[in-house]
Amino acid sequence: MNDTPAIETFDLSRSFGPVRAVNRLNLTVVARRIHGLLGPDGAGKTTTLRLLCGALRPDHGRAIVAGIDVVRDPEGVRQRIGYMPQRFSLYGDLTVLENLRFYADAYGVPQAERTALLTRLLGFSRLEPFRNRRADELSGGMRQKLALACALIHRPQVLLLDEPTTGVDPVSRREFWDLLHEAVHDHGMTVLLTTPYMDEAERCHEVSFIRAGDVLAHGTPRELQRLVPGIVLEIRAEPRHAAEAAIRVLPGVRDVHVFGDRLHVIAEPWFDDASLRQRLTDANVALHAIRPVAPGMEDIFLYLQRERTTQ
């Protein structure tokens, strides 16, 4: 992989009335990589994608996508990108093949290229057995794969995907990600996506965390792990709420996060878990397991949120 940027923004800003949705955003997405854009609801993720595809004009700043200035030549950008909004508009009364043909017409794909292209996309999306099934009759996962195939119909250089797997079952999510990696590795595309799933962020080549339209941190998943100071301990204990309350007040504990039936404790490097064990015993909490773990994307995200809030 080289480090040629496929997307660059320079102080990109957009407001809606008094709300600053994107705040002087400086973002670089390297070509032929999957770049995840993460943040809480209202962080500016969707607005950023809409600015990049030319659906919105910025109040300030610039965006370059596939080498083209979005403001100066939005139509040129649209010819080079595939965009999947959160509610991608498939036509439910059309079959899989008819939807693909419709988008081929919309993008002006030459007739001479269509047969080979449609065959490739049906195979790529694993939808060949369902080519004559109406879109309304597809499962959620198959609908998303069809939406991706439609976004790829004009062979774009850059894919912009807004939470493409939300509401999709785990198996279909995994298959969808297999398709994304294939698009990058085999077809040389660049993918910028938003996702609410932290496990998906770990499958990205690079990740940018944003809050209030501003970048909090950027890097590979491994690089971002180093932002969390000290050690992370994963703990299973009951009752969980009592365990959390007891651990939070221990010297050396920086934060405690709840992940299902487990707690993740971020502590100073010198932290001695013997004091933790004793505190839980004194609080009549049953400790079932404790082990050091590498910080995951959710740990990193929550840590960054907390640090920015307390600054």
C-alpha cells in the first residue's frame, strides 16, 4: 500500500443554524484502505459524508475526493464515488437484477460493458442465486449487499458508506466486511465508512474518532491502543454494580467501563490488583475472573470521550 490520499479535508466546516455539525475538520484517508469514522450520535459523521459526496456545501474549508475539489466540481466527484446513505433507496418492486440495471442506467454505464459488469457484481455480492427475487423479499443482509453492488455499478474509486451494517445480523455483517476487503484488495477501491460497532472498527486499516465535528484521534487500531494509559483489566464479578462502585474508588484506577457482564478497569501501570481483590472481598462481591487485556476500540472511544469532557 502507498500513502497517496484518496480523500483530504482542510478546515472543513458546516453548521445548521447555531449547531456546528462539522468543525474545521482535517482528515486524510489513504488510498486502497478502509478508514473508519467513529463517534457518538451527533458527532458529525453523516454530515461529513454528505459534504464529501457533494450533497451539502461547506460553510468553510475544502474537500478533495479522488483528486477533485468537491465544491468546484461536485459532478466530477459523484462520477468517482459510490455512496450508501443510512437509508439506501432500493426499489422493492424490482428484482435484484432490475435494481442493478436501473442504477447502471442512472450512472450511464455503457451497454457494451453491462453484461460482464452485472455478472461480476452478482458474483461479488453472492446474489447470483437471487437475481430474480424482488428487493422487498430479500433479508436485511442481502438488501445491504445489493445496495453495495448498486453503489459499485459505475466502478467508483471511493466508497462512502454510512453505517452500512446497522440492523444486520452478525453473519451478514461478516459477509459484508468480506466484500469490503475484497473491493479494496482486489479492485483497488478506497472505503470511508461510519459504524456504531466497535468490533467493526478493529477491522479497518485506519480509524478516526470524531466528536462535535472535530477529530479526537487518528491512527491504526494498534496505534490507537497506545493512547490508553496504564493497564486494562477485564473482570467478571457479582453483583456487577457493587463491584463497579467498589473498584472506582481504589487508588490508581482511572476509569471503569461496563461491557455486558464484564468490567474493564483502566488503571495506572503501578496498580496492584491485590488491593482490588481485597476491596471486592470487603464489599461481599464474588470475583469470578480477572485478567489483563489489550484495550479494545470501545475502551479507546470511552477513554477519549472522558478525556475531552474533563479538559
